[in-house]
Amino acid sequence: MTSNPFPGRMTDFRSRFPEWSVDAFLLFNINNIRYLTGFSGSEGVLCVGPRGRAHLLVDGRYTTQARKETSGLELVHMTDSVDSITTLLVQENAGVVGFEDASLNVQLYRRIKGKNKRLKFKPLSEEIDLLRARKDESEVACIRKAAHIAADALKSVLPIIKAGVSERDIALELEYRMRKGGADKVAFDTIVASGPRGALPHARAGAGKLKSGEAVVIDYGAVYKGYHSDETCTFFIERVESDLKEVYGLVKEAHDRAIEAVVVGRSCRDVDLIARDLIAQKGFGRHFTHGTGHGVGLDIHEAPRISYKSEQLLEAGMVLTIEPGVYLPGKWGIRIEDTIWVTRGKTVVLTKVPKELTILG
């Protein structure tokens, strides 16, 4: 594992300036800043200049933290972000400045542009997203650890998942055990959705109690050193009806085929359609209502998108989810999800809970 990946990332980032036709870059997205510098605070601005210099602007809450977590940067105590940014851009003598349009609100953009009228500002969010999509070994190690923490927590909670227990109690216990197991925090609000609520892909855990014969969808993840895991398991309570068993087998086959299709050079669209077409052939096409997957890293959803709308090609180092599902409104939902690492060899599944049909209680 690379001991300090940040200088290399910064060099790679700066080397793209000629390709992007920019002289300097302003970054406001805190996860992009963390990716390039290691700074894990919740607010700051990074100004990367053309002559090998980079300035991290933070206010008084973060100066000590930034000094501990970063190296090779010039730290700037920021009192007014616009004035501090303007001073730096004048010093750097930049002509064209790249920025993340997805992370900069219109009001702040207008203020910065108003004070720097001689400069041209160029939006470049997608380009940085694709840089972050390719994970190095240190990033994969963190995602793998997050997945292990999450899986250990779920396995320890399985004995309490039975008829009569509420969705909320399962979610709370799972989140507690992830935190106790070493997670920085949970990756998102844990989804525990049983029976008809399973047909809501992003249902929050409610007060309703599990019933015999129902499917329960558990979508959960942990964060370790800033990196997320993401996994979904669908279990059955006490028994499984034949129609649900058949659909589970269909979703599992779509999941397996999509993972097998993940190879370097294949388009994300093709992977999505392999899962989507199989489900459609069995008559459930209109009940698969979301993309087949997404990238995972410092954000729970990041590049690439595994969607029929995406022409992005898979590259070695990408970490992404495969998560087909079928949802019948008012009846039930079934989703199966793993997080995988794309390599030049065999794709590696990072999540750890087996996905064979499982009856609990």
C-alpha cells in the first residue's frame, strides 16, 4: 500500500492542466480536496497553481488539523473566501481557472468572478470525477475494510431478524454494531424495508414489524477513513413463497451475469443492459426502476454510473456496485448488491455477505 499517495495524485492532477486548457484550478468539493491533499475537514478551498504550488484555504477551526493532515501545501488562514481566493489568483497570474461547477453555488461564483473580471473561469467537474473513479491500492484497502466492518455487523445482527421485530430496531442495531466495529460512521441512512415497503428502493426503516413470509431488503454500508462500502441483501422471514423464490433467482442471475460482464474496456451501458435485458425477458422490465450500479469511494455515489445512458468505459482500478432489483408496488421488492473492484484480471468482490437465498427466523 502506498504510504503517502497525495503527492502523486497532485502531480497527476496538475499534469492534466494542458489537456483541460487551464492555468490553475479552484476546488470547493471537500472530497476532491481530501483526495488530493488528505485534509478531512468539512470546509475549505484548494487553489492549485501552474508553477508547482498549491494553497489550502481554511478558517481558524481547521488550521491545526490541516497542518497535521497535509504536507507540501501552503496553508492560508481564510477570513473571507472571496478576498483570499482573489489574492491567490492574482499571485498565480492565471489566465484560465478551472472550477467544479457541481460544487460552486451561483452566488459565490458571481462574487469570485466579479472580483476577477480579467480571468476566464472554466467548469470541469466531470473530468475530476473520472480521476477519482480510478482507485489506488490505498483506497481499495479502505473500501475493503469498510465492507468487512459492515459484513461483520450484519452477520452479528442476523439472529434478531425475525417476525415481530421492527425495521427500525434492526437498522439501529446494525448501525450501532458498524460503529462499534470501527466504522467512522454509517455510509447512509440504513434501509430496512419489509413486505410492501420493499418496493420502495430508498425506503427508510420504519416502525412496522416483520411478518412471516415477507421479504426484507437491507441496504447498508460503513465508512472507513472516509471511504464507503455499499451492500444490499434480501432475506425471507420464516418461509419463501414460490413466486418470490423465482424472482429472487432471476435477480441473482442478473446480478451474477452483470458482475461477470465487468471487464476493462467494456462500456457501463453494456453491463447495465446485460442485467436489464434478462429481467425484461422474464416480464419484469418495467419493475427494474434504477441503474444497475454506481461508483463508490469518498462519496457513496460517484463515477462511473452503470446505466443504459452511460457510454463510459470501465477502467482498471474502478470500484463500483452491481445492484439489480425488481419492485412490485404494494407487494414486495428484491434487490441484491455487491461492491466490486475492476482489475486487469478477475473482478474482485469486496463485499462479504453471501447472496444465496436465505430464510431467517
